[in-house]
Amino acid sequence: MESAKLAIESLILPPLARLVSYEAITSPVAPLKMQISYLSERDIDRDGQAVMVEDIRRQLDYSTAEVTFNRIAPILATVTFELNRSQIPSDQTQILDRIGRVMQQNPTLQIELQSGQTPSEIGTIAQDRSLAIQNYLQTQWQIQPVGSGTQNERCYLVKTELATTPTVRLQPTIEVLQNASTTDPINAGEPNKNNDSKSHVLSTIEETIGSS
């Protein structure tokens, strides 16, 4: 539905709320139903939702359209590793499962990884840790890395940093800065080869339910 897409693209959400995706369902025997998913630490209040619902109905010229909102709470996770190790400790997988569940339910989200390496550690341990997390999400939650050729592939924004503890911080996000350039602080002066920045394009789900 092109009209639904245009209505969503012009939708103005409150500050700190970010549009993730929408789902529009049409049926010959029921009103148009639309669910809007957004990333925010708090719910959009009733007055704010009412204003957006009326704006969508006006743009669609569909006064009986049923519009609902689905808030996705931000998750900032930290996985702690043993020194000089890239294997994910068994007591750290629960938070990764929480991330995986959210990512699976919201296919337009991307994943930002900040992988830490302490000054006493050598080699590519920070990159190895971020790869271990990506492999876990791929194996356990079928979240594939970019280039895998599957429908579930994701854009991972990976950064490495010097840190006081051997940790990896990760969070779902909805966009990656296009043409972003970062320097790998562990290999000063060298571009971060894992930072394949890509722009995020909002995807939509449209489903038509036929009459029974």
C-alpha cells in the first residue's frame, strides 16, 4: 500500500522515539489495521498517540483505520570475557538470548558492537570476541551476517576500543551512519576493517488477508 508507506514516512514521532517498522493489514471484510513499532525508553502518551492516529487517518483518507503502537525497549548489554579469551562464558549467554529474541522479532533492527581489549592483551582478541558474539547469534537465533545471502542478514557495526576490562557492549539500533569512518584504536592509524558501515533502509511488511 503506497498510501500507507507515504503516511508512515511523514509521521513525526516524539523526541527520542525512533521508528523501526510498520505492518499494514488489509481485508475486504474488516477495516485497515496498522501497527507501528518504535524504539524508545518510554511509551508515547495517549495524547501523542491520538495525534498520530488522526494524522495517519487523514493522510490515508480512512477514518476507521485501526492504528496501534508497539514500543521496543532499548537494550544495552555487556558481555564480559576472561582475559586473553574470546570464548563466551556460559553465564553470559542469557543477555545474548535476550538480544537475539528482540532482533528476531524486529527484522529491521541492526546490531552495534563495541569490543574492548585491555592494554595487556595482544593480537586480534577484540575482533575475535565480536565474531564470537556474531556466531552465537547466527547459530542460536539465525541472525546472519551481511553477505550471507539470506533474508535474515543484518548489518553489524563493529568497533574496537582499548578498555579497562575485557568486555563487548552491544545494542540493537535502527540506523548506521553512511560512509562513517572510524580508526581502530588497537591498531592506531589503520582503518577498522570490521566497520563496514551501511545505511539502514526502513522495511515494511504488508499483508493482504483474503476473504474466507
